Amino acid sequence: MRLRLLSQANRLRLLQRQRWLATTSSTNLAQQQQQGERNESRGKRDYNGLVYGAATLAGIGAGFLLFNELDKPRSSNNIITTSTATVAPVPALDEEATARLWHTTKRNDLPVYSVDEVSKHNTAETGIWITYGLGVYDVSEFAPNHPGGDKIMMAAGSAIDPFWAIFQQHNTLEVLQLLEGFRIGNLPQLEAAPVEVEHDSPWSQEPKRHALLKPTSERPFNAEPPIAMLSEKFLTPNEYFYVRNHLPVPTLQPEDYELELEVEAGEGQKKLKLSFAEIKALPKHSVTAAIMCGGNRRSEMTKVKPVKGLSWGAGAVGNAKWSGARLCDVLRQLGVQPHEQLHVIFEGADLDPTSHPYGASIPLSKALDPRGDVLLAYEMNDQPLSRDHGFPIRVIVPGTVGARNVKWLTRIIVADHESDSHWQQNDYKGFSPSTDWDTVDFSKSLAIQSMPVTSAICSPMPEEHVKVDGDGFITARGYAWSGGGRRIVRVDLTSDGGKTWHVAELEQEDLPDGRHYGWSLWTARLPISAEQRQTQSVELWAKAVDSAYNVQPEAFEHIWNLRGVLANAYHKVKVKLV
Amino acid sequence: MRLRLLSQANRLRLLQRQRWLATTSSTNLAQQQQQGERNESRGKRDYNGLVYGAATLAGIGAGFLLFNELDKPRSSNNIITTSTATVAPVPALDEEATARLWHTTKRNDLPVYSVDEVSKHNTAETGIWITYGLGVYDVSEFAPNHPGGDKIMMAAGSAIDPFWAIFQQHNTLEVLQLLEGFRIGNLPQLEAAPVEVEHDSPWSQEPKRHALLKPTSERPFNAEPPIAMLSEKFLTPNEYFYVRNHLPVPTLQPEDYELELEVEAGEGQKKLKLSFAEIKALPKHSVTAAIMCGGNRRSEMTKVKPVKGLSWGAGAVGNAKWSGARLCDVLRQLGVQPHEQLHVIFEGADLDPTSHPYGASIPLSKALDPRGDVLLAYEMNDQPLSRDHGFPIRVIVPGTVGARNVKWLTRIIVADHESDSHWQQNDYKGFSPSTDWDTVDFSKSLAIQSMPVTSAICSPMPEEHVKVDGDGFITARGYAWSGGGRRIVRVDLTSDGGKTWHVAELEQEDLPDGRHYGWSLWTARLPISAEQRQTQSVELWAKAVDSAYNVQPEAFEHIWNLRGVLANAYHKVKVKLV
């Protein structure tokens, strides 16, 4: 078996290289990527994913094609104000079942709008349009003022389908009736077709993505979900877990998969190869760990002064249960001994145009520590890894910046130096606020490993209309996390600029400090003052404290850095009060 | 041998209890101490230690008693302006040797002032008096404007002797001549006698302390050195390493010493006793570790709103090389196995009036981790521990708040719960800024273990007169440290309120992250603007970054807590420019 797999990595490289040569010059992709990142286009959206989502839903609706050309002459007003349906034309279906078909049918009384046209209506100024199935709706009046409106706002200018697939509670008869009243047109069925793929491109094998993932870049694919989704579930569903790719997604087959291990420095057997089956045969270990991009919340830091990097919101993080073999077991099997000066280098099967793989490294001490919980993971939330998350094997380095959690893992080297990859040496490092591109010296700075404490308000979202409850409070929810296994011990919220702080309720695993790798979700009720009710506006701040009693810095000004990483200042969200 | 030592802990308790009963009611000392801490008297000084220092120096001067009644009729002006000495009355001694005797002689032309009277002159308003040997000097004119003046200011209202014993470079002919010119009187020789001790009191056995230690409380003894001393040496000299005692200092003899170990929960041999000799016979291990009080820099936090606790400056920290047996070796010898739910409880020989010992605990995971470097230490900077620092054995828990580094260690228990001591349960915990004494619930908060990142500017000191150099810069020095073995990776300084930041040069050990327990000293040159030169004033800020890229919070307002612990905001120091 080992003979058969011997040259797998080389074969992969050749294949990938052929693809690159077919479509790109041989310049370093890291440079290309940086160029791409420089062309930040905040607010830009790409609708390929959403179109795909709509197509899927249209497909689901195909069983009801008999209604496709159904003419339903109804006035909007009727629908909005009448809760007893008088419009259902098919007696065999009850009121709700009928309502559930409306968005799957073309309304011949209304015009057809392209996805592109819809996408232009995504703000209060342009009007807020959304699509649901084949329907196009102008929800400008509805969205800001009604229950469920906040969730609809997440889809402004695009499809609501993927949101409602998650937030089933908003998909009620009342809301469907309300929505149909706002219908202004139809999507052309043509546009619901899957995006055309380019063959013979390194990008030709990219996986399909969930419509909820909002891309910050398409090639390589990088995307985050709307953050309101994040505080809904303690374990982030795989389908909209943020994706951070640095290169095209490689295509690996478990039956061909081979992990090469090499001990370049220190004690231990010099070489070993493990097949996928051999890794799965090792004792299986599970750990809940949040993975966070080093650039999470960069878009907030950018407001102080521009930085280079993908303009992530606060959604470049997710929390999952990861399962696989423990790296410490594998290294012990090789006879590797503790050594303070050694590193473990990981290489992925994702290759740049010069056939260099994505690479990163961690200290050997972390890799060997049983409490470090480093995994050769093949499962994410009890499912096989998806291609975007490293199928069939990735390394999970709990508590450590996402960039070291190398996906499509093909090679592990125990060495007396860090990875010499671009991403370890010249990226993912912190600098003083006064360091600029003329003075920066990457060699002088520490590669980010353990991440600092942070938190985010997921709900309400910025500018969301929030109802003040009978007691004069609003409810906020979000996440908090710290690296290095440090448990979140407190999240403080304020609705009066820090004059009074309110301690949030935490949802977290009962795990000991130093090994608490999952995030904490939090909920807090915050008082609204008479003045705030009058101005209909309030700004909420969140700050978290970890088990080392480290706290978030207050503002971005003094933690600003030219790469926009480590953006962990207080999260501040202005909302409107109803 | 074990038989002989069997009841040592009990004997100690009996002895201590007898002492308490002799002088105090049997109320809980922790309460007394809190009461004491409530009576914060900022700026209050106790001169016992300094008198002792002066007495020592007077003793050294005794060899020159032939000069004791020497009359030296000199005008101040002569001394200040004449560098060729015309005043030396003894031809056999050269100019400098003569000058070195002046402060040891009584000047019959000048009055005698009590130590108490001198102590009232310690500010610009009252005039600044100091003593040196038998001399009393009014340095109000001198101190703020001359080289060496900053070091003299540390002794305002008290004796300069202990400072000059350290800062030998200031003890020059020029300065001595200058100083004698400011002489206004003599100390009564009577006052140079050692403080009378009360026998039969629990405090009767307190050790002598170095004059440089400025007490924040006398009973129990708590004291810190002037922080300008701290940045002078990478390893803080034992004699002025800050002292944090919670109870009277016990008197232990190595030949009677016995450490009881007990495994209450989990696997392992149930009981073991180790003599001092047996601990010294174990493999010796050394680690450089800074120990910091949980209340270090509390006096800065207090300015936002009062807190309860000793009013520490930034000197409740020191860095030393500790040597002893590794706790992990001892626990392994007992057969203790890793277990995430267990704790290691430490008890000291220092007892409260109810005979309860000082106690604290740490997680078993820290105690068992070879990288945790927890020591049963018997040496501090290659010297046997002093009594104030835990003679003959204390536990050193590197990276962990001082309170867990239990001194005079007599008992170790592996248990399924934390220490139930006051100091673990109802002290040394962090809270939200809005938690007050009416709402506080200590049981809901995490006992501090690993400390957050912090830094301090040691030099210049607040209000110090600093000379701007020819290039328009001033130099600042200080320390930075983070708990949990996290290395300091950067210290940023600003002299313009954060508009520009300057990265300091670091002096630190070359140790790997996660095991970097010593502090870092830093030096930075900071530009002074034309406007600052004109106003002769500048405020310096320091902030440190650790290897998890945690940063200090900017201000105390939002990290304020009712116990005044974890005071790690930016250190800000206003200085005067010359």
C-alpha cells in the first residue's frame, strides 16, 4: 500500500501545476492574493452562491410545477390585512400549504427582474428588495418594523431562502402572507441555473458553497456567514462555517490519501507514511474548538486607517466539534521527544503556481502536549470534513489562529525551524501601530499562534431596529473566545458608554482552564434610558475577560497594525429603538 | 526521623496560637487585615525600617568617631562652588575621604531634628529634607534640578543611605560636597537605635527588613521598593524584593522542617512526609520567574474610585532565579496521575488567630506539567530563602499570581476542590466594574491564577525632572510581564498621547513561549516636541504585548474592580523637562 501511495504528493503537485499553467502566469499566488486583498471593495457582494441557493430551492419547488403558471390576482392590501385566506385557488390544499407555494410560482401579473437588478436594492436609500424562490419582493416598508424583519435584512438585495432554511421560526403563515403582499416581480428561471464553471483552471474544482456564506473574496474563496447566525447555535453548522482558503481547493480521494511524516530534527523515527485508513484506525479523540481567522473583525480596524487584507466582519469564526487522531499519539509512535527548540511544520495539498504548498508550523511543545488536543481531524460536527474545510484530513490546533490549522494535510515535518512559508514568515504577525509598509520587518515579529481574548455582539446587528421590552430592556447575544485554551470567565455589556456594565449569561462547555478551546455564547439584557428611547438610538459595547483575566482593549486606534490582524477591541454596535 | 517530625505542624500551630492569644482577640485575622486595608493612608510612611538603615550606617561610621564632634565651620556656598577642598581639617585624609566622613559627624553649629520632624518635609510644599548618616539636609533647591536629584527624591522625608548603598554612582565627591552645603542639622544619635520589639506578640519574631522597602502595611508586613530600583537589575536583589505577607512571619528551622503530602482524591500514595534534607536531595531545578502581587498598581486604579486593599504602587513585583525540587517530580513519585478536575492545595506555616494556616491552590494540571516549572523552592537568586520570602521552603508557581506561591510551605494536598481558605475563596478574584460590595458574590468568580499582561515605566518617575538630550529625546526604562509563561513580544511607548508609538528594546531570557516566566526589562528613546519643551512637561505611556498578542487595556475606568486587583491598564507617567 505504501508503494502505491509513494508519490501521491508529487502527483498532486503536478496536476495542480498543470492547472495553474493553463490559466495563470507563474507569479507567486501569495502576491496575487495580496494584490487582490488590496483591492478591498467593502460592501461588494457576489451572488453566485446565492443564485446557487435559489436554484436549489427552485428545484425543491419543482414538484409543484403545476402551480408554476398559476395566476393569483391579489391586492397586496388584501394579503396583509386578511388573515383568513380567500385567495387560495386550489381547494385541496389548506391555507398554509398554499402560502408555502406562492414563492415557487411565477406571477404573470408582475415583471421579471434579473438577480443583478435585485442586488442594487440593498439599502434604505435604494429600497430593500429580496428574493424568495422565484419571487421578488420590495420589503423596504416591512423589514425595519416587523418581527422577522431583522433576519430579512440580512438578505437585502439577495435571496432570503438560505436564511429561512435556518430560521424556520420566521417562515410562518403570517410572514408568508405579509411577504407575498410585497411581491413586485419574478426572477427569470434562467438565472436560477448553476454558475458555469471554467474547466482546466485551478479554480475549476472549487466546491459548491452554501448561499449564506458572504464572500470577501472569490478566488481564493473566503466567506463568512451573517453574524446573527453565529449566536444561534453553540456548534456552528458546517454548511455556513466561515471559509478561509489561501489557494484553490485541491481534490483528494481518501483511497489515495497519504500523510507523510518526517523527523528532520530531534529524536524519533525518520519517516513514516500514514494512509487515511491508518489514521482512522488510531484512537479517535474529539474536541470542541473555535477556529478564528487572524483577520476576524478587520473591517472594524480598517475604519481607523486602511489595512491590507480581506475585509472580514466578525463572522470569520466558528465553533465545531472536531474528531480525529491525536497528533501527540502519532508523534509518540514516531519516538519524538519533548524539545523546546523544535517546531512541527504542516503542509497542505493546496499549491501555489510555483507548486509550493500552503504551509504553517506550531511549536513542538503544543503538538506533543496531550492537553494541547492537536488533532489530525477527519470529522467536523460528526460529519466527514467538507472539501472547503480540508477533506479528507486537516490539522486542528485548538486555541491557535486559523492559519495554523492546515487543511488538506499531506505532510508533517518535525524541524528545528518554523515553516518557511509566506504565511508563517510574512503574514499573520502583529506590529506596533506606527509600523508602516516602509518600516515593517516581518522577521522581527512573532508569528501569531495563540489568539487574544475577543467578543462580538451578533444580535442585534448594526442599525437593526430593536423593540424595547415592557421592562425597558433590550436583549443582546453574541460570542466570546480566547486562544490558548483560556476559558471566557465574563462578558460585560454596556448600553451607556461604560457608565454601567452588565454581566452576560454564558453558554459554554464545563471544561478546565487551559483546555477550554470552544467559544462561549452569551446573552444579556440591557436597560434603555428615557433619553435613548426618545432619540431611538443606543450603542452597545461588549468586552470579554478570559481565565488569565486578560481583557479586550477599548478601541482600535492603539492596536491598529498594517495587516489588520488581532482586531479584538470592544465590539460596538449602534442600533435603532422601536 | 519521621516520628520526630510527626507533629511539627501541630507544634507550630500551638506556638503561634499562644502568641496570638497573648496579644490579640481571637477575631479572624483576615477580617482584621481587611479592616487595616480599609484604613488606607496614601503617602503614609513608616520610618522604622529606614531608621534601622540609618543605624547600620551610623555603625559603619563608628570607626571614624574621632571626627564625631568635629567642628567644621563652612559656608554652604563655599562647599557648593569650590571643588578644591579648603575645608578638610585632617591633612592625612584626601579630599574625597574627608567628604565621605561629613555625614557621619555631628555638626555642632546646627540644630538636632527628630526623624519625625524630618518626615514632615517630603514634598515641594513642605520642603524636601533627607538624612544621610547623622546629617539632616534641606534639598528642596537641589533635588529637582541636578543629576542624582531623582534618586534623592525617592528618599524625600527620610534617609538616603539605603539608596546610595545601591546607586553608588550618585555617591560622588561632587554630590557629597553639594549635599553638605544643604546641611541644616543633625539627627539625634538616640533615634538611630533599632526599634524596640514586643516580645510574646505574634509579631515579635518579624525579621529585619531592608530600608529600601516602603511599607504599605506594617502588620502584616507588606512593602515594595521604589520602582526606579526595579529596572536597574534583571534579577531583583533579594533584599529589596517586594514582600507580601498575610500573617506574622513564622519561625521555621530546617532541621525540624517537615512537608506533609496527602493525596485526598485521585490516584497515588495517600501520604508522604519529606524533610528539608529529603527535598534538597531531589533533583535541583532552577527557573527565572517574576512574582507579582494581584494588587500591583492598585494605587492607580484607586484614583478612578476607591477600592479595598493595600495601596501598592508598581513595585509589588520582582524577578528572581528560584531553585528547588520540581513539584511534578514529587507528585509523580507519589503516583499522582493527570486529572482535569483535581487541585493541589498548599498550606503555609503562617497561622491566623484561629490557627488556620494561609492557604491557596492551583489546578493539578499546572502542578504536574513539567513545562509548568512549579518548584518546592529553597533558593532565591542562589541564596537560601530569607524568612520574609518563605524560609526554608516555599512553592513557586511561575506565571501565577503571587498569592498562590505559598511561603513557609508545610502541607500539600491533592484534592477534588480548591483551597477553602479566605484568600482563595473570598479574595484575589476579578469582578465587573459595576459589581459593588452590596452585589458581590465571590463564589461566582474565578480565583486568579495566570496573570494578564502588564508593564510599568520605572524611570523616569512621576514628576521627575528629566533632561532632554542633544537629539531631542529622553530615555525611559521599565519592566513588562505576562502570566502563564507568555513571553513579552513588544513594548510600545508614546510621548504624544498615542499618536506615534515607539518600540522598546527588550532585555529578556531566550526561552520558549509558554515557559517564559521571567519578566522583560525595556528601554526606549522618546522624542520630545518643541511644544513639550516649551511647557516643560510630557506624559509617557507604556503598553506591552504578550505572545498571545494580548494587550493592556488603555485605562482603569472599565477594568475597575472592588478589590483593586488586576490593575494592568497602560502605565502613564507625567514628567518635567529640563
